[in-house]
Amino acid sequence: MRFFHIQGERFIELAQLPADLPAAGFLWASYERGEFDQHYGEFQQHLQRWDCGQLVDLHTADLLNKQLPSNFDYTSWYDLLIFTRLAALPGLEERPADDEAGRLAAAQAAFAAIETSPLGFAVFDHVLLTVHPEGCPVREFFAGKLGQLTEGRDLRGSARLPTSPAELMLRMVNHLVDSYLELRRLLTRHLGTLQRALMEGNSHFDNWPLLLTARDTLHRLEEISEDQRSAVQEWIDALDEWPVSIDPAVQRDRELLRVRSRDVLEHIERVLTHVRRLESSSEAAVQMHFSALGHRTNAIMRTLTVLTAIFLPLNLITGIFGMNFDGLPLIHKAAGFWIAFGLMLTLGLGLGLYFWRKRYLGTRH
């Protein structure tokens, strides 16, 4: 667990929670989920001492829940946002294998191992509580980023420290959404591998568990993105219901919060659109795979039918000359066999040429 005091251009890490709230700025208290489970009683005591109200028991359970979808709730003391993180687990960005089997195995691992742990945010007037999953790099990223801002070494993103717990929360949520870009590249690459395996004409695709895993993963990502969108939309609605202030500085800060919130919502919409595009692409690949199989089956059946049509009259001729009658034409002539053979050869070649001209034979139709 780490604690920070943010005030103006100052970003200070504290050794422990202070006994009293600072006169200016706000506190950021960050816990891993296991740490918060052990120390939430102590944090509740500090909230009571700071006259910030206390966390509702149901909200505490939500912060400790590892499987809770994204959602938003509020009380008169604080706002609660649970936001699911979409990221690739470490090791999934390694260089793919050179052979097809290795690439399919890497795709199987990628689709089956995507981190979807929720992060919890409790936004008070002067306190931000964040509850992270174990090993989540978001806290370390923002601790380093905000520290660089105070030293003037950060050249990306905002050039100032957040002025309120709500703004810091929105920055972290926006970072969570943007981190999907790395996962997007990973999923696109592995989905392309799966599509190539489906469309390979000389191979027989039989890795259907991989296909089902990919489709389930994309469906799950779509549900997660829709929950994220609903949670942020509810936050925006609650933000519009905050009491009107006559202070111009407060009005400006709230307008910045609305702009940043709409920007986060737009980024979530982009993620949702991309996930749906991947779903559509995977469905199209499956349909094309079965269409290609149907086309190949039809081509085989057409070739077999043509061969049957060619040999059917030849079988008729041999059947006729195989009858046990003495009065058959050519049966007692020395050249009868060659005449019949020449007739069958001419008929077979003629039918073969006819069907070839009709493009009933061959690999391209």
C-alpha cells in the first residue's frame, strides 16, 4: 500500500496515512486487494477521523470482489466506480513461432489468458481510494508519472498534476482504456493466424477448441466493454447532478471533468467497436471456411460425375458386346475388337473434350 499527498505542483509520498487531512490538496490511498482486505478497518477509522464518512459494507465487498463487472454507484459522501482492466498477461507478447502449429498454440494461450481484473475507485471530496489487483502496474505507472511531472521530465500527456480525486480517477480510467491498444494488436495478430489456418486450402483445420476459445474471449470482451461504457455513462450523469457552484474555478474544474469523462467514454466506444469488428471478422472467416469446404466438395462431386458420364457409354458398349448371342455385329470379324476399341476411345475422348470445354474438368471453374 502506498499513500500520496497531491497539492498544486507538489506530489509527496507519505509513509502512512496522516492523522488529519491536509489543509490543501487531496490524498491518494492505494491498496492491493489483499492489503485492503487486511487494513480496511484502519482506513475506515481514518475516514471517520477525517469526517469523510465511511465506506458502505456492500461497497467494501465490491472493492474486494475479484470478479465484479464494471459498475458505478454513489452515496452522499463518495462515488464508487468499479472498472475492469483489459490487458495481456506478461509473456504473451513474445516472438511467435515460425511454424503453423506453434503460432496456433500461441494464439490458444493468448485468447485463454487475458487479464480482466477489476480496479476499484472510491472518490471522496479530498480523498481518492484505489484498490488494485495483485501485481497491477497502474499504481506504479501513475506514481512514477506524477513524480516526473513535479520534476518537469514528463513530455507526454497532461503537463500538470490533477487538482481533485475525480480528475486523478479519470486519468487512471483513461489509461486503463488506452492500454487496450496493446491487447488489440495481440488479438488482431493471433486472430489473423487463426483466419489463415481456416482459409488454408491444402490443410484440414480441426482445431475447433481454439476457435471456440477465441469466440468466447471476444464475446467476453464485448460484455466487459459494454459494462465499462455503462459505468462511465452513469458517472457522467451523476457528475451533471452535482450541486451548482458560483465559484468560477470550481465551475472550470467541473467542466474539465466533463470533457475528460466524455473523452474516456469515446475511447471505450472505440474499444467496443474494435471488439465487435474482430467478432465480425472471426464469424466471416468461419463462414468462408465452410463455404470453401462446400465449394471443394462440389468440385469433387462434379469431377466424379463427369468421369461417370464419360465411362457410362463405354460400359454400355462393353455390356452389349458381352452378350451371349451369335448374331452380334463384328463378333466374328478379326477387326471387330479394334473397331469397338476405336469407337470407345473416340467416344471417351470426345466426351472428355466436351466436358473440358464446358469447364466441368480442371481445378479452376
